[in-house]
Amino acid sequence: MDRTPAPVSLAAARALPITPGRSAEVFVDGDLEVRFAGRPGNGPQVPHERDELYFVASGTARYRVEDQVSPANPGDLLFAAAGVAHGFEDPSADFTVWVLFYGPRK
């Protein structure tokens, strides 16, 4: 990235055009892709080709990685390795996450 991007507030991220069950692009720089999901889908996702981090911005859910289930609360950091089945279950109406894909495709 040639310059530091402007900060993106939670309010600004919520205003991005978001398709239910999908995330909106915030910015991309090389092997880093930052996205925001206003309300991730309920249930498993198709495993991704890159490692992924989630930062829970608001609301609650359960986070499933294969057969392990953990609570997901505001401020939590969650990880999903490339190729591993994962997803959110029973998200609250206000559940939002920052999504970071990084590294090479695996």
C-alpha cells in the first residue's frame, strides 16, 4: 500500500453495501484483505483458500471450527485456517465481525 488508509469506524463499516451472508471489502493490500460482515450467515461456510481472522465488533454468536464450538463476543479474536470448515451459529441481530484474509492461497 502506498499510503496509510483513513481509519474506518464501526458506523462507517455498517454503512457499506453488504449482501446478507456476505462481507464488504474495506481495503486490500498485497496478501492482506480486510472486510466487514454486517451479519454473517448462520451455519457453515465454504472453507476458504487463505487463513482468516475474525474480530467480533458487536453482538454474540457461537463460532464453530470443525467440531469445536466457542462463544463469540465483542472484542474476541477468532481464527480459521485455510481449508478448514467453520462458521457462526445463532448470531444475534446485531452480530458484526471484521474479517481479515491474509497470506498466500493454500
